[in-house]
Amino acid sequence: MQDMLVRLLGLPDITEKEKELMENHQVIFKRPIPPEKSIVVNWVREHFSPNWADEVESSFSALPINCFIAQRDQDILGFACFESTAKNFFGPTGVLSSERGKRIGEVLLIKALGALREMGYAYAIIGGVGPVEYYKKTVNAHVIEKSERSIYQNLLKQPK
């Protein structure tokens, strides 16, 4: 998998998408707070992977926390972290399969990238990208040449 580069100064406006998700699907987007740490980390471990849960846990070491979640009532629907493994890196991110296609992931992505912009970055790295076309289409990201060898190349993976 390769890394991608995204220009943060021209991110799409998600105001209307976020409003529509709130009004029609009761989805709210927020940064979790410290008393929610175990809930968020355990949810990511259960629905995605232990490695991603470790990255999410790392995002709680910053204040404000370097993660956004989407929730409906007491249910987490998705998450997006940044600067959890490396400076200026976006990820990991995920949305429940039952909630995909509603643009929840898009809102989470742009909120996280916007937070990186607010931190002073003009560009961000999306590390170890799976859905290259999605990032190209959504935020005009570009594959970084010769980035197959990345910070994840020798990652120790938790047994399944």
C-alpha cells in the first residue's frame, strides 16, 4: 500500500452534509473526551483491529484528542484519527459496514484533515492507503511515488 498527499488549503465544505446527517440520521460528529477513551478504543478493536485500536488509544494522548467519532445516541458509527502514529498523518479511519454509503466517512475524513490544517499544516499524508480512488475523488489526494515502503512496512500485527 502507498501513502497519499492531500492539500489541506482546498478541502471541500461539509457543512450541509453534516447538517443533513444530523437532521435525517441523527448522527453527530465530535471529538471524544478522556472519559470515553475505553469505549472508543474497545469499539475500534471489536469492529476493526487491535492495531487500529492501539493507534486510536495514542490519539487520546493529545488534548484536544486527535480523533473524531460519529455517533447516534450511545452508538459509535465511525471514527477518524490523525497524528496518532506519526506527525501530519491521517488515519486510521473506519465506518460500520451498516452505515457506509451515507457519507459519514467523508465528513469524518474532512473534519480530521481540517483539524490538521488548523494545526498549521498545508498538506497531510494519508498513510498506507487502501481505497486510493476514494481519496482521489473526495479530497483530491495524490499517490506519493515510491511510498510503498512506509512507516507500516514492518508492522507487527496482532494475531486474529
